[in-house]
Amino acid sequence: MLTTGVPASPVAANAGAWNNFITPGQAWNFRFEASRPLANWQLVIRRTTTGQVVHSYTGGPTAAQGSMSWDGILQAKTAAFNGSYDWQLLTVPADAPGAAATQAASGTMGVFYGRMPFRSYGENGRSTLLGVLKQSAFGYRNGYGMDYEGNGHGGYSSPVASSYWNLGTGSGQLNAVVPFGDINGDGFNDILVRTSGGELEYYPNQAAGGVLNNTSPKALGGGWNIYNRLVSVGDLNRDGHDDLIARDASGELWMYPGTGRGGFGSRVALGRGWNTYTRIVGVGDVNGDRNGDLLAVDTAGGLWRYLGNGNGGFNSRVKTGTGYQIYTAMVGVGDVDGHGLDSVVARDTSGVLWRYDFTASGSLLSRVRIGSGWNIFSDLY
């Protein structure tokens, strides 16, 4: 056989699905038509923010067409996280079966009403920041909450009014609000609160998210006023459930493992001396190892990072900065800018809001100003 010696042109394909989104449990039906016969082909789906491959399908020889279906369920039998996903069609032409696969088509799709990522409380996977008003604003009086959803570019969209948050120390009031993960195993992140009487409760979330305290609270137990700090940290022991960190008056730190059945397991002691910190901030996974992490600010303003070890505790602390006593609020807010790692926002005394992003090694990048006027809130959560 004579050949020209000129390499064959790459395969091109018209490809896609009739719908650009999927709800886990339903079908995302993909099909393509290639420019020439194929020896084999592969469709790869990745989560946009992290690059993680969530699904891969390989097809055999075909004259030109192919199809497959994905139900939005991961290999671990859990629903995919809400948010944006990229798909890539790789092909090997039939006239060059030994050639490396090349991209013939690519595109994007979204997952809605699946699992909610850390600090996300809606169907689209974006992070949420809650502020409780200390004065009238946006047409609402003090005590009302305003929910800010991340815009995917490092800032926040216009707020949506939440219900009234009855904060205070009086009878029936709340003295702690903790945006949390999925407490009851329904796939939706929930909100923990503590009453002035020491009762721990949670507001179950809904598939579409929305108002954070729109449902009736469910009781988890009493006696929680022995703790002066409650922190949502993410999954510390890699069992797939978010865990709760609590500090008592003596400075002892405790971990309550989430069960995913509407409660927590028996507490586990993590160490003493934590009363040296004025702030303890749960930040989710800041370095991409799937373990929950913490930041802590000491009395001199030093910032310390505690990376989760995956076994229910933390590695040795690492100092990552100084001067953090200038902030009146610090919140781990999840992936607010779409870079695949979680971030922190901090409010200074003048009401300016700053964002700190993490690198893949867990180091903090320089702060970025993202807004002003945030002193209208008594606190941020």
C-alpha cells in the first residue's frame, strides 16, 4: 500500500447533549458524530473547579457515531457536587489505531440539586456568606439575615433576605449560628444553632436552598453551653460526613464526628491550650487533600494553620501570617472564586471585606478587597 506520508488530519466531531445540566439520578444523554470512522473513543467528565475526573466512559470501534449516558452518580455511589463540569471527547481514528487519542470535541455542563459543597446552601454549588443586621438596611430591621451568594469571580452577588435571627442571651434566643454541612444525610447542607439555654438544634436545608432558617429546627441535645466556640470544619476523619469542633472554657478542643443520620457521635479530645486563640475558623479543605482544616488567630494577631490529618485530628500548626487582630470577623467561605480551593473572608474595623485565597500547598495569597460597608452586620457567618 502506498501512502502519502502526510499525517491524517485530527478527528473532528459534532457532540453534546440536548440538555446542558443534570440532576443526579436522571440521565444526561451524550452523543456524537465524528468526521471519520474510529478505532475507539473516550468521554471524560471533570469537575471544573478542581479538575477531578468524576466519570469516564470508553467506547469501541464505530463508523462515525457514538453515545453514552451519565446519571450524575459517582463511583462511591454518592451524588456529584452541584456546580460546573467540563466534558472532553477523545478519539482514535480507525485508519491510525495505534495513534494517541486526541480531542475531537469539548464542552460544559452543570449539576443541580446534587450534593452541596462546603459552605454552599443552594442548587448551583456556589458558596454562601450570612450577615445578620445590627441596624436597618435593605428595607429590613436589625436582626434579619442577609444571604450573599458567591458570584464565581471572587465576590458576592446582591443579598437575599433571610428570616429573622433572634440573636442574644435572653430566653429563647440564639447565642451561636454555625453554617454546617449535611447533618441528616439528605445531601443538603444545614445550619446549626445553639439556644441561650444550651440546646443544640439544626435547620434542615432543602434541595433548592434559599432562606437558611426557613424550616422548623430539629433538636440535637442540651448542655452545649459548656463550649465557647463551635466550628464547622468539614470532614476530619474521611468518613464522608462533616464534623463539629468545640472548645470548652479550659481551652480543650473536642471533635464531634458527624453520623449523617441527624446527629453526632461521642466526642473525641484533640488537645489542650486552645484558649490562646481569639478566633478559630473552620475553612474546609484548603490544600485539596479532602481533609477539613482550621485557621486560628492568637492574642498577638498571629495566624496559624492546622491541616487535617484525615484521622480525626490535625497536623502540627504552621504560622502563616501576623497582624490579623485588625479583623472583626473571619469566615471560611468555601470556593468563592472558582479556583478549586476554599477561601477566607475577613472584615476590618472600617467595614471593608477582604478575601484570602489559598494555594494548593495551603499557603495564603495576598488579600483582595471585595467590598465595603460590611459594618452594618453584627457578625458574619
